[in-house]
Amino acid sequence: MKCSIHGCPGKYEDKLIVHTVRRETEVLVFENVPAEVCSICSDTLLAPETVRHLERMIRHKSKPGKFAPVYEYA
């Protein structure tokens, strides 16, 4: 599918991405999230069912498989 960003000639490609969500004081990181990513400008689209799945994971507070440090840019 052609990129939806005005003037971008790229096309969306299926990829697995790292998606981050900030929720209050928490930063949640999701790996291997299916997305469509533009080959030129990197515009990223998530399917509605993917968003619903992420929301369910957040709501049910699934135990993360990994932990990562978070640094504040000072």
C-alpha cells in the first residue's frame, strides 16, 4: 500500500517493531509488534487488532519477559 504521508513516494512493508507506551510513570516496551512501516519515511501503522491486543496486555498487566533500564536525558 502507498504511504499516506503527503508527498512521500514510499510503500508500506510488513515489519516487526519495538513499540513503546508511556503510562503515567511507567514506560512499557513491546517487542516484535506487527506493523506496516513506510520504506522511505518510516511512517508506522498498527492494525486495530494489534492495538486492542496491546491494550489488553496493558490492562491485564501481563508480566514482562525482560526488564530494561530507562535513562533520562539531562
